[in-house]
Amino acid sequence: LRSTGLEPSKLYAFPPEAPRTYRQKESSTCDHLWGQSCFNCATYPASVGLPIPDDSGMLPQYLVKLLQEGARCRCYQSGRWLHSLKCEATWNKALMDSCKFEEPSPEL
């Protein structure tokens, strides 16, 4: 857990499911605080009243749900926006298959 320093009642943490999924642990520091005072980059917007597609904070499923809601993907590599055909994400085929790419404009 790490305090944001901006507001002592909000902490940045891994989602409670993460230690169970990736470290075979049986509990998490944020088990009873997730979504109340523990957040990550995916769930923090909900703490200020913005709607989010998934409150688990687990990014693979969160991103797919975000795309199902109509979000667009961009291909960014080496400091430049590229055409989607240049991006590969074999680590998450479901995410890439769900992606509706926003291609760079010719002016960029």
C-alpha cells in the first residue's frame, strides 16, 4: 500500500484479486477497503464519481470491458502513434481482438 500523499484517505494498491491470482496468497491488505480507500489506476476514477466498466481493478478484464463500452485503442511505440497493424499484443489476444483502433491522422 502506498498513500497518494494528496489525500490521506486514499491508498494506491494492487487489487485484492492480484495476490490470489499471481502469488497464490489467501488474503490482501485491501480485502475490506477495496473501492472505499484502496484504488489502482483502473478504479481511482470511481473514487471521484466517474463511472468505470469493472470495479475489480484487474487490468486484463477491465480493458476488455472498457473496449466493449466503446473505447478506442491506439498503437503507441517508441514515442510515436503508429498504424494498428504495427502493434502486437500476443500476451493478450482477447484484448487485441476486442480493440477498435483509432488510427493516427496523416498530420501526426
